[in-house]
Amino acid sequence: MGTDIDTAEESAEGADPGPLTTAYRTVTPGYRSRSDDEMNAIGWAVFIGMLALLFPLLPFVAIVWLVSKGIDAITGSDDADAEEI
């Protein structure tokens, strides 16, 4: 055979061929990893946009949380009620 591919027939003639018995050729170029700066920029833009939209709601969330903690303290309910369920 005039190719560079080792086949099972050729490896039977020689000694132990080792772990590689068949080599494949491909027409696609090899993949070289790189950082994906474009997607990183989009991700940061979405994060900053969400932060700008949700940051003004933070005081309302804190007020609701504080009121719920105050009501729990006044009524005496705590996590013990949640354990009964």
C-alpha cells in the first residue's frame, strides 16, 4: 500500500504495533482554543444592564425582608413552625 495509514494487516507482519493501530487523516483543520472575548463582552453588558435595572429595587427588597423579620419577632414564629411541615 502506498499510504501512510497503518492497517491491521501491516501491523500483523511486524512486531507489537503499540496502542496506535490506525491513523486517520482529516480534511478539517485542528482546533486551537482561544478566549472568547466577544461573548465575554456580551455577558458583561447583560450583567451590567440587569444590575442597573435591579439595583433600584434593592431598598424595597430590604424593607420587605425587615418587615417580615419584625413580624416574625413580634408574633414569636420562627423556623420551628417550618420544621413541623
